Amino acid sequence: MDLYTISILLLIFFLILLSGFFSGSETALTAVSKHKIHQLEKKKNSRAKIVSFLKSKKEKLIGTLLLGNNLVNTLATALATSFIIRYSNNSEKAVIYSTGIMTILILVFGEVLPKTLAINKSEKFSLLFAPTIKILVKIFSPFTHLIHYFTHIILKLFKFKISTDIGTTEDELRGAIDLHAKTEGSTHEKDMLQGILDLDDLQVNEIMTHRKNLEVIYLNEPKEKSMKKILNSQFTRLPLYDKNSDKILGILNVKDVLKNINKKRNLNLKTIAKKPWFIPETTSVLDQLQEFKKKQRHLAFVVDEYGTLMGIITLEDIIEEIVGDIEDEHDIKIKGARKSKDGKYIIKGNVTIRDMNREFDWNLPDNNASTLAGLIFHEIKTIPEPGKIFSFYGFRFEIINAKKNHIDLVKVTPLIN
């Protein structure tokens, strides 16, 4: 074997290695998690900073890698064809042999093998190759700029719009959370993370305690009766209500009542009540959480557009949307939903759809109604009588009890397709 033959074979081998380098780099840099790279950046990792820079210049990066990859593949194939023709009497067969041999070599060693390694070790390889790729991006910059220029002209001719948004969308984040829960089996973590994302989409009227369920202290009641209600209450803050004027006067903190009860014989609850805070029912839960933090308050009264009291929302209500129900030794557990032995569910009309979806892993829509009763009203557009049965969203709803203009109790049966 002469020097020419050895040189050509070594050059072809080197070009195939370069092909693998470009293919592996492309896979590693596109597959690596930008969130992991961001964490490494925060730790002052210089290579991570380069990776982040390259990912932000996605068009230039892909253009450089594709240009380099095609260049070395074409050159390697041309050299192999020339080499085989030199030692073959039939040039047509030489082209066929060269095409077959180089296709296998490039496919295995220039594509599949490096990409398989890179996708399994994307972080390691992206950090390793990033400095070299950055230099190549600068060298090939004039060529890639020219290629992109003609590419954009062609795309404009076909009226194809190029999106410049490369950020992570909320849907992608939700999908990642759901996938994490399925692989790790952590549904509680999924509920918490998705609960945080849901805060901005929820309005306070969807998670508030309705006014008919409020526990209030009446200013006009005898002192003994009021004190008994305060001491027996499971809540630390209670609305003070004046029946005569039909208005909320303030918020009573049990701690303030206990502090003043021994100081004053004729305790005036109105004087120790804190000023009420009224918010629109359309306020987003996320905005309200920020306001609770800003004003250092724990309770707000929710009113509609006419100023009519709709209910109250507390800081604990919002926290429970993230972490689930919080129960302490003073909580009274109300069973608003239970599963019977026959697989059916007996559920109160005021149970929220979000709670049902979380508890039973259902997927009932909550964009048009926040409670089970509201969902049924929205679908049937009338007030149902006891015994009526309706089916929608893959469930059968049987009205067990309906009082006046609201649904009190429903039997829910999941339908098996």
C-alpha cells in the first residue's frame, strides 16, 4: 500500500469523524435542557454560558452545523469515488460501490452512532463541543448569513411566516409536569405545580366561600351569644355584620377579642373590628395572592359589579389551591363528596369541579362553571327536579335533591365507553 492510498484512506476516515462531530453536536445542543444549562450558568460555568449563547442563535447554529456536515460528507464521498475509480477498470461500478460503502459508513459512524451518544449525554457533549462550535459559527457566519438570506426569500414567496418565539409555553410546561408525574408517580407534585400555573386563570369567585355558607357575628346579638359563637368557631377571623343596615362592618380577629374581653366590661365588637376589604369577583387569584402579601391581610370580601356581597376569600383558600386541602385539629371535615360501594358518587351541588377533578382524577370542564351545580345549570339551562337524569362529558348526573332554585345533592356515575 503506497503513501497515496494511506493518505486518502486516513483523510476519508478523518472526514467521517468530522461528520460524526457535526451530527453529534447538532443533536446535543438541540436536545440539552435549557433549564439545566441555566442552572449551570448561575453557578458561573463558562461553557454553559457558551451553550446558552449558541441556543439563542438557533438559526446560525443549525446553519453552521448543517453546512459543515454536508461539506465533509460530500468531500468524503467524492474522495472515496475518486479512489475506487483509480483502482477499478469500470467507472460506473466504481460509483455504485462508492455510493453504497460511503452511505453505510456515513450513516453508521457519521449519523446514528454519534447522535445516539449525544442524545443520551446531551449535557456532557454540548458543554464539551460548545467552544469549538462557537468558533465555527464565527468562521462560517458569512456563508450561513447568505444561506439564510436566500432561505427567507423563498419562504416569503410561499408566504410562510417564521416564528421568533423560542420560549417555553405554558402548555409545554404543563406537558412536562404531567410527563414527570407519570414517570415518577408523583401526582401530588403535579397537582401543586399545575395549581401554581392555574392561579392566573382562576378568578376569586371560583374558589371563594359563598355568602350562604359564611359564619358571621351579628352586632345586634346579645354579647353572650356572640362570644359563644366566636369561641366555638373553627375560624380565627369572622365577619361582623349589622342586620339593621344590612352591611359588613368589619373583620373580627379572635385574638383581638380575647385580648380585650377582660379589659372592658361592655366590649364593643365594632371598635375592635378591622376595616373590611372589598374586592371585585373578577380579580384573578394570582393578583389577589400578591395583594394579600402586599397588604399583609388574610381575608377579603368578594362583591359583584353592583357591590352585592358574593362571599369571602382567604389566604388559606389560595394556598389550598396549590397544596390541596389543609386540615388542622380545629377543622371540621365536611364530606361533600363520597364514593358508594357500587362505584357511583354522591356529591353536594356546591362541591367545586376542581376539587372533584383532583380527588377522583376526572376531567370535567371548569371554564363555564366552578361548582357541580353550576356545571349542570350551564348544560341544561333550567332548574331540574329531583329524579331527573342528564348525561354529558362522559358522566351521568342524577338529581337527588334540589331545594328552591339550587341543586343540593347529585349522584354522579362515570360512563364506561
